Amino acid sequence: MVAMADVPTPSSLLRVLPQRMRRWFSGDAWSPTARETTMVAFRCNVCGTRCRVASTELSRETPSCRRCGSTVRVRSIAHLLATELFGRAIALPDLPERKDIVGIGLSDSESYARPFASKLAYTNTFYHAEPRLDIAEVAPGHAALYDFIIASDVFEHVAPPVSRAFVNARRLLKTGGVLIFTVPFTLEPETLEHFPELHEYRLVETHQGWLLENRTADGRAQVYTDLIFHGGPGSTLEMRVFSRAGLEREFSNAGFSRLRIADEAHPEHGIVWPEPWSVPMVAYA
């Protein structure tokens, strides 16, 4: 007989988060009353377009460039890679061509993947399509090949144990290489794993919605309901909600030399971080 897993469901975890974080994770738009609304002018550093938007539109996942639809998160990835590689802020249309700089993305946004590929020796990789790369299972011959890796909102979808993904990212980087990294995270002490005993599992679609059926390493059957997907079923299943402290431990244990919380604002490129959670990080090999 299949037993329901005796752990909180992913959506029930939302109820224990602070109200403003709960609204962010559930995908609700920010209320115009959350902060004073003003008009903000900036140049999108992804496509180069001059933009003018309400300040309330400058949030992590709200498209705010009228041309390419970039969000604050997308623009921050472009900004961080440019500053880490070239030491200064450069919009992607102005990026110098450097085919000696080698890097990969993990299912990167095409809005910045195309400019990176045209200027750098960069390849955007995917879990389910060519060119394939599973960050949880990397062949030994790939060690120390890359100057940079971009992983934006990927690691929350990696099946446990997620530690192997951090270890593999470090192995892929050359000494001195950088990992430009984002995930949704809280300020709680510990990362919340939705499926801590995941072993042999499958996703099943029913009339009531999607289920995750799991058989633990010791043979117990579990069924999880009320799943959270980011953008559709499959590899977008949310496996966990990271904590900042948990991330810091993962990077340290994986052998990164240091970690920088990249929460600085760059209003000239429409990059602001009004909240202290889920901001970008840069990890150094």
C-alpha cells in the first residue's frame, strides 16, 4: 500500500514564510502600495534599449525591458559576468570579443545566451536537449575546462543530494574561475528539502494533478501531492527552498575559495534588490 509522505507539502511551506516572501514565491505581483511608485529610467544591459518603467516593475521576475523582456535577475547575470570578466560594467552589445574566455550556461535565458556566444567561447547547455549537461552527473574528463559557469535558478531543481551539483560546478571551473549563481532562497537557518528521501521516483499525471511517487532506499513507498513547478512539469519540479546559510555551507564544502553576495544596486541598468533574499551570488574557484 502506498503511504503519503509524512512531511509538509511544498505549498504548505509557503505559509511559514514571511508574508512578503510568501507572495514572491507564490508568484503574486508586488502591490503598488508595497513601496512608493516612481518612474525609473535605465539602459537595459542585455539588449541596449533605453527604458522607462514604474519602480514597482523592477522586481526579480517581472519583465521590465520593453524590447527583450529582461527582468532584474536576467540583467544582473549579464552585469555580473561582464564585471567579473572585464572589471567594469559593460552592456552586452558593447562586450568585447574574447574567444579565449571559455564558459557554459545551464539552461540560460536566450536573451543573454546569444550575445555571450557571439563574443565569448560560450555554450548554453541543457538537461533534456543538446548540447546536454547534467550538473549532477559530470564526466571526469570535463574537469577544469571553464573560466565561468552561469547557473541561474537551476539548482533548486536538482534531485537530492544537491551537494554533488556544487562539487561538480567547482570541478568544472579552472582555478580562478567564477560561478555566477542564483536560486530562490530564504534567510532561515536551514534549507528545506521537499523530498528528503528521494531515491527511485517518477512523476504521474492524474485527473487531480501531478503526483510524485517515490520508493526510498530502504523500500518504503511515498506519494507527494501539491507539487510546485517553475514553468511546467518535468525537470522544473521544485526540489527544495534553499536558505542563505545552507548555500554558504554548500559552496564552502564544495571547495570554492570564497563567495560574494552580489546584492549591490546598479540603477543605470535597472538592477535593484529591495529585499535581502534570493539575490545573486558569485562563487570563486
